[in-house]
Amino acid sequence: MTYALLVILVLVGLCWTPVVLINIVDIVHGSWTFARGAHLANSFLATINSALNPMTYGALNKTFRKKYLKILRCRYGSSRSTIEPVIIEVRARKERLPVAEGKKFRCLRL
């Protein structure tokens, strides 16, 4: 777990250090000092950090990886998981099929 924490901290540092530095420089100068592209990269780095965290946890932690795979394979909870009845209702309305309310529906096989 220590290795995973180290990797997460390095990723946070790599993604957020430029954001903080650019913001500090802009505050000190009182206006936007850097080009628009730097501020776009700033936003991208901050956002990509949030996307990298679950992937990093999944890659470095066996428990997280097992749970992610269960969710991605639509097998969370029981042998076959449930999906939102709203999706089934929309499909049923399009095909003019009767919809059973209050029941759980199994994952659809594609």
C-alpha cells in the first residue's frame, strides 16, 4: 500500500504543481501572465489527475482491481447484476412492450 500511496502523491504533484505555480504568478502580477494555452494545459492537468486516480488505484491495488472488474463486467452484487429499470422502460416504450414496475432487470447480453 505504501507504493500505491507514493505513486498517487507523485501524480498529484506532477499534475497540480504547474497549476499552483501558474496561479501564484498570475496573482503576483495581477493579470494573466501566461498565454491562453498554458491556462488550458492548467485545466487539463487538474482534470486528468481526477481521471488518473481510479486507474492508478485499480492498477496498484488488488482489491480495487477485483471490484472494478466486477463492475465493468456487469456482475456486481450477484451472479448477474441489475441495471436501471429506466433504461428498460425506454426500450419497452419504443417497442411498445409492457413494463413491469418495481422489478429488477438483469444485465443485457450484447
